[in-house]
Amino acid sequence: MYGTVDERLDDLAANPRPGLPMLAAATMAPDPDAVYRTWRAQWGPVVPVELSDGVLAWLVLDYEDIKQVLMSWSIFSRDVQQWAAFQDGRVAPGTGLHAFFSPRQNAFYTEGDRRARLRNVVDDGFAAIDETKLVRDVRAACRALLAQIAPLGHADLVASYTAAVPSLAVAAMYGLPAHLADRMRQYATDIFSNTPAAVPAFVGLNTMLAELIAIRRRDPGDDLLSAIVHHEHALDDTELMDTAQMIQSAGHEMSVAWTTMTLVHLLGDRDFGTRTLRGRLGVDEALNTVMVHQSPTWHTPARFITGDTELGGRALHKGEAIVCAVAHATKTEHEGADLWEASTSRATLGFGTGVHRCPASRVSRIITKTAVAEVMRGLHTLKLDVPVKDLPFVPGLWARSAATLPVTFEPTHLPDRTDHVLVGV
């Protein structure tokens, strides 16, 4: 391994050097590109970062190296049993990190034949979704939310809209009423908070899902949860619970971020917003542009190294954790591309690649596209109240999203309609 830098994360944790990065600094910084440049200058393309509570991981910055990590599941595994810091107690019980990575029997946390079997259930469930009905249900939920704020003339679109839509959409796919959707939304928010609130959130969500699964066993319906419960592979109780929880929570933070940051760009970037509102870019192209320049998945949740290897000129060791800066790498890959090229590119990593590629990418786009289109249709003369540079970002490790989106608009009374006219998807 001549010429390869060989530093172990355990040694860096025991004897931290000045300037050891915090991963959250990149998700919350006003200028994350400057943060990554500083890190690269000091450490190279593979950077040691603190996740939280003194627990370290490697952060990969370059596009091709990230693709290698995402494609090589046998070396870079989702199985937390491979993570030395988790197994020896350095990832302490009761912390947000421990709650997030605790082993679960679903396709997100497993590998090999078990992952393939569990993933097949999820893929079949999403393939069976009636997308026409999904658009109709999401539109109805969006219009109900907008009808509440439209007469006010001002709102925080995160608190009153974008944070609620994904859970309302999942509730619709599971066949649930709105009051349970709101509880699911709060659980999902807490699960991704990297705080101790994640622990009771998992308990509360699992309690709710256990009750719903029992109901669907007795009385199946035409919904995603019923499709999973009654799949031919016959998942056991633990697998069912963990799979239902994965579908509900895994996409929540990213869908909120995608919707929120698309609205930030539409309202804060005059050229981008004008091109979209005047029809030169469609909503799909706007979503693609944001996926390239402001990916909702900022960093991939950690994977774990199963054997000594090398990446980006750095030695990596069995039992260490590794995270990918997918938003930075995607944006860098498109450096210099004009707006239209970025809006049609498929070279994005926001939904991952390889066997763990997000199974809900199409459904996520339908939900986000409908949510954005309904805001632009329903709220007239919509304006952002503060400069984009002054927007605060949500604390967290995996997504980058504005914490608030204060706007003003022309007050109006919107009918809380649920008409069934489709937005093209």
C-alpha cells in the first residue's frame, strides 16, 4: 500500500488532531462548499469526521469513490454488526446515533439473501401502488393544508406545509386518517434528529404500526401496508414491523428536504424561478435541478467496512464506518453545466445506486412534484420574506434543508377541494 495514508479512526478518536471535522457542520453551514474545500485541503478526498458523541467515520468526497462505496455492498455493508464502535459500546445506548443504527430486519439494514428477499416485498408493494390515486390523495392533503394558511397572507411553509406532506402521503398509501398521519410525521422527524428523542419515537412508531399490521391481517384493504402484510414471501412479525417502519420514516426527511429546497430555489433564485413559472422549465426539471445542486440526501447514512481496503489514497480498516457526501459529489460532477443540462441529468446520487438504491424514488417524485405544484398554484404573488443566505438549516447528519421558509402572499380563501384533476407524472 505504498503511498497510501494509513490512519485509523480509533487512533484519531483517542488523540484528536486540531480541526477534526464535525459532519453536521457541512449540513448546517451557509456555504457547505467552502467547508468541504477546507476539509479536502487538510485531509484529502477521504476525511475523518465526527458523527456525534465522539464517534468517528470516514467521509468520502469524490464522485467515483462514492459510486464504488455504494456499489460494493460486500465491502461497505449496511449491517451494523460490522461496526466496531457500535459493538463495543462507543455508540452509546440512549443516543440518537444508537437509535438510528440499531439492527432492524428490513432491506435498509440487512445484506445478502435476506436483503434481497425483504427488498422484493418492498419493490412489489411500490409497483402495485395506484399512482393516479396517489396523486389525487396527495393533492387533496396539500389543498387542505393550503386552505388553512391561504387567508393569512403569511406563513412558514416548512412548519405549515412541507414538513407535513410526506407523512400525509404515507398515511394515504397505508389507508390511515389524518390524525395518525400527524403522529407519524412527528415520529419521523424525531427519528432523524440525532437526539435522544429518537428513542421514544421508534417505540411510539412501532407501537402504532403493530396495531395497524394487526388490523390489516384481519381486514386487508387496497393499500401498501396490506400488500406488504399479505405478500407471498410471508414476512414474520419483526420483518413486517421493521419494513413498515422503514417505508414510513426513511423517505420522510428526504422528501421534506426536496420539497423545501425546491421552493427555496423557486422563490430565492430569480432566474430559476422565472424559467419555471414561465414554462421554460417544468416542475420535473426544477426537481431535477435541485437534485443536482441541493440533493435532499446530503450524506448517506453510514456503511461499515467488512475488511481492510483502500479508497482515495487512504487505508480503511475493518470495523470502521464510512459516509458519502453524495450532494457535494453530484454538484461537483455537474460543475459548469447550465441550468437545462442540470435539469435533464441522471448522474445524481441522491437516491443512491446499487442494491440499496432507494425503492421509492418514483413515489417520492410524485409526492414532491404534487406538493410543489400545489403551492405555486394555490398561493398567489408568493415571496420569500428573508434572503436565502439568512435561512437557518435543520440540525442533522443526513439531509440539508431549510428549517423555516417564511413567505408572504396575497390573502385568499381557497376551497378545501379534493377534485381529481391530475398533474402529469
